[in-house]
Amino acid sequence: MKLIKIQTLIIAALALLGCNDDFLEKYPKDSVNEHTFWKTENDLKVYNNNLYYLAGSSYSYKFMLGFTNSAWHSGYAGMFWEDCLSDNMAPKHSSLDRYAKVAAGIHVVPDGRQQGGWYWDFLRTCNIFLENYQKADVSNAIKSAYAGEVRLWRAWFYWDKVKKFGDVPWVSKSLDIDSKELFGARDDRSVVMDSVLVDLNYAVDNMSEEWYSEQPDRLNRWTALALKARICLHEGTFRKYHGLSDAEKFLSAAAEAAEEVIDRGPYVIYQSTDPAPQADYASLFTQFDLTGHKEIILFRKYITGTLGHRFNGYYSKKNGATKSLVEDYLCTDGLPVGLSTVYEGDATIEDEFKNRDPRLGQSVVIPGTVGPFEGLSKWWNTHPQPVLVGQYSSHLSNTTGYQLAKFFKAENYSKGYGKEDLDAPVIRYAEVLLAFAEAKAELGTITQADLDKSINVLRDRVAMPHLAVNPPMDPKYAGEGLSSIIVEVRRERRVELAFEGYRYDDLMRWKKGSYLAKKVLGMRLEDDQMERFEGASVVRTEVEGKKYIDVYEGSALADRQFNEAKHYLWPIPLSVISKNPELGQNPGW
């Protein structure tokens, strides 16, 4: 497991560089390069420490660790907000409007790169290392291991850029302000991602497995394999469903990388000795210290009194899980709600939670209970969920009836703004299992043995029936042209990784952006239940003779759209194009 000890890394970086404002873009200066640096293994290590610092601290590099220390984010876990872009969550708080606008298809071309994500200074930091590391007087194996670390960061960086913008410039050397490459055109997506795959393969071939135990604060070969599985799965499925070439190359690479972690890696799915093992899933996300956790491949460390966040405070206020997500959880017989004989319907929200996958009640507060809010205040101890927006002034009232429970810990929330310090998982072994199963399913080669060592391991943790190779087709997805096994593999991914920041990217790579154009619904709320929710600020809509909360009716977010020719890519900021017109703009923008 990799522990991102940000405080230690900051000290190491600043000790080398001095505390100046421009080192993010210009480190290290030429005089350091030529005369005082690139001599020892420690020089290579300290330089690379700066990459961890950059990836975990600046808004520019949210793509990697998903955490920022900007004024807006105040150091809490930014990656989880990515689900606000998707059909998993329904935020109605002003802090989250920009996410909701993207999901609704009404965002506009930003002017500046801060909101547009067009940052490249991290790349220069990587390329400077790759131009100089061979100067060190150490063995080739040591030099190659640190070079693999940098090339893994560079691959991660470029994957984020390709996800957002498609074609981007591939730059493999450090540039200065007058370099001609700064004013050139973009390179084709295929060229860039083929280069990313080369970097990933180099990292896997040269990074040290021993760093897992000898240098646990660093990325290592297992991290490289996990990231290779993540990145190649995304690219392979994007190519498959968007009609691009070489999809199988990336899907095969994803399956092979994931399988090596499964067969040889040091990670396991966490299961405690608790007599109610279903609680093990929820406990993953409410730990103050993930050090040594065998399911966590990479996490962000927060330090009490030194580095905190306000994730619980923002994540749970005027937000809620969607009806779409809730209805995707299977019933305890292993069947979807449209096929199960034990599903008790949604006439009341209590009925809806009966006989369901235990992960539902560990991700969304079980109706009629106070859930993880117990002990938060006297009010919450006596007011069971759901509590809808408008009923109570608390930030924790929700938009859909489905109050978020995953990641919430009352003790953490009570610490206040910028002082929460739950550690945050960035890569879980569970994701590797899911990537393996999905890649094999997309290749058409999945077997029962493959399922038994991947998805069924996850189901065992929550005592759910195993998935078979030929499951029945869920009526909800029957008209989408997918095989039933792909439907179920995708469902498992949505459920297991809910609120962890994957869903929006998944919809984009599967070419399912149309899901975002649908009405965002909450719980069923018939007339005879309205008295129970007196004061709630909700609007209802009728669907097949039943009334549901319509989260965005009457707001600018109600007219939802997804333009298939436009919205799979983000726009390049206007100020960027004004400086280099050769970049062009993405279609439709």
C-alpha cells in the first residue's frame, strides 16, 4: 500500500527548492540541474517527491489523487465530487452547481484554464527528470526504477488530458516559453494513448516490487499494474463503443495487468472477524488511518491538526443518491428488482430497502434509522431518515430521500471546516477485480473461473449470491444491445464503487451519455406520505402512475440534454485557444 505522506513530501521538496512561488512551473532551475543535482539516488528520490506534492496539493493536478488545497476545496477529497457529474448523485448546493451543470449538459466554454483543466506544468516537471536522471552515479536498475515512477505519473497525467479533450499535444521533452511546440497543433488520440501505453509498460517493467515494503510511501510496480488496468480498460472500452481502432489491444492489456495483481500481488479484499461481516464494506470508508490496509493500493493521508478537509460537511449537504442508482442494487436472491420475487416495491422507502444487497444500506442511510448521524446532535438522534431539504436547516438534509452514508462518520464531521481527517482511498483492490472482469467480458472470453476470482470475491464480502456467466437479462437494460453478463459486470462496478468518482468516466467510455439527459428522480412520494415530510422543498413528477421527487424541476438544471456529437469531450478554454489557435476547438463547442 502506498501512503501519500504529504507533509513529509512538502518538507523534502521545499528543502531542496526554497519557498518561492514559481517553483511549480520552473523547478528545478538550470543551475541546480547542471552543477548540484542528479548525482545520487537521494537526488532522484527527492526530485520525484515533488511529483507527489504537486499531485496532491494543487488544483492543477486534481486528475491524479483527486485532492486539492485550493481555497474552494479547502483540502478535502475532490475526487468524490466526480459522481456529482453523473447519474449517481443529485446535488442542489451552490458549491456543486458547476458539477450539476456538466451533468445536465448546460455548461459553457470556460475562459481560463483553471476551470477548464488545461494545465501542463506537471508534464514539464516529469520531462525534466527524464532528460537528466541518467546522470546519476547509481546502478541502471535504480535509475530505471525512478524513471518508471516518473513515467507512471506522466501516463496518469496524459490519460486525464485525453479523457477530457481527446486529441492533445504529445510532448516528451521540457519546453521553454519560446519553444515552437507551444504553438503547434494537437496530436491524434491514438498517438497519445499508444505513447501512454509505452510509459505504462516501462513503469511495470522497471519499477520495484520491493518498494511495497521497503519504501511504502512510494508508488511501486503493483501500483503501476493497477493503474495500467484502470487506464487501459478506459481506453479499450472507449475505442470499442466510440468506433475507434485497437480496442482489443487495450482491453487485453487491462486484463493481463489486473490478473497479475490478482494472482501475484499482496492485496486482499478486506473481511474482518465481525460476526456481521456485511459491515466490512462500510468500514473501509470511515477510517482515520489506512496505513497497512491490505485492500488499499493507494490512499491520501490526512494528518490531525496539520492537513485536513471538509469532505463530510460538503458531500452530505443538500445532496442525495438518485433513484437510478438505488434501483440498480440487486435483491438478496441475486436478481434485479425487475425480476426478483423478494423485492417489496417502493410504495414506501422502507419497503424499497428490504431484501437488498447490503451495500445499499451501507452507502445510503437505511430509512427509519439515523444511520451514521448517531451521536451528531440531539436532533439527529431523534429524527430518523429521510430528512428532505426544507424540513430542517441542517446542511445534512437531502434532495432525494436517499441520504448518503458511505464515507460519513459523525466524529469526523464534528471536527469542523478544514479539520476532518479521515484518510481517503484512491485505488482499491476491488477496482482491480472489477477491471479484470470487465475487460474479460468485453473481450468475450470471460469464464466462471474469472468471475469467481473477481466479482464473486466482492459478493462474498456482503453475503450476496454469486454471479454466473449467463445471468438473466435485467428488463431495465434489455433494449440497449448489451449482453446480460456485461450488464451485470457494469452493475457490480456501479454498486461497489458508488460515490468514489468513477461513474461519469464510465458513462463517457461506454457511450452512455444519454443517461445524463434523463430526469433526476428521488424516492417515491405519494400524497398520503406528504404529511410525514411537512416543510420539505420538493417537487414531484408522475411516472407510470406513481409520484417521485423530481430533483431539478423548476430550476435551470431541469432541461437536461446530452449532445452525442459534443459532450463526450470537454471544450478547450478560450484563453488557451487565443494564445495558440492551432489547437482548434472540440466539435460542437
